Amino acid sequence: MESNIIEAIKNGQAKTAVLRHDIDNGFIELRVKVESVKRDSVTASSTASKALRLARASQQDYYHLTSAISYNKAMIDGWREYYCKEIAPKNNTEFMCK
């Protein structure tokens, strides 16, 4: 049972890593475009700098959020599985597992 919980957590972390990679690539592309705009226009440099800071902050916030959601889901699913297999049959609460 413990290995199943650990495996569920690892799978959740792997899916989070793939999502994080895709999001990181999108934010990198955004930063490159913003930096390009910044170099191309002196007038737009202030706006471009603000957008670049926002993109960087958003990337970190999104990373933390998706990581936390995936981790919590894996933990909840693991505990639910454990409860339904080990505890519910012993205290006659299988109805909670449906």
C-alpha cells in the first residue's frame, strides 16, 4: 500500500514536471519577445520592462501553484486509496468510498 502511495506521488510529480516544462517554454518565449520589443523601442522600454517583470513573477507563481495542486491531489488520492483498502473494511465505512 505504501509503495502505491509513493508511486501515485511520483506520477503526480512527473505530470507536474511536464506541465512546468511546457509553461516555462511559453514564458521564455514571452520574455524573449518582450526583450526584443524593449531593444527595438526606447519609448516602449518602460512598458516592456514592466511586462518582463510580470512575466517572470507569473512564471514563478504558476510553477508554485501547479506544483502544490498536483502534490496535494496525489496525497489525497493516495490517502483515499489507503483508507478504502485498509481502514474502511475494518470499521464498516466502505460506503464512504463509493
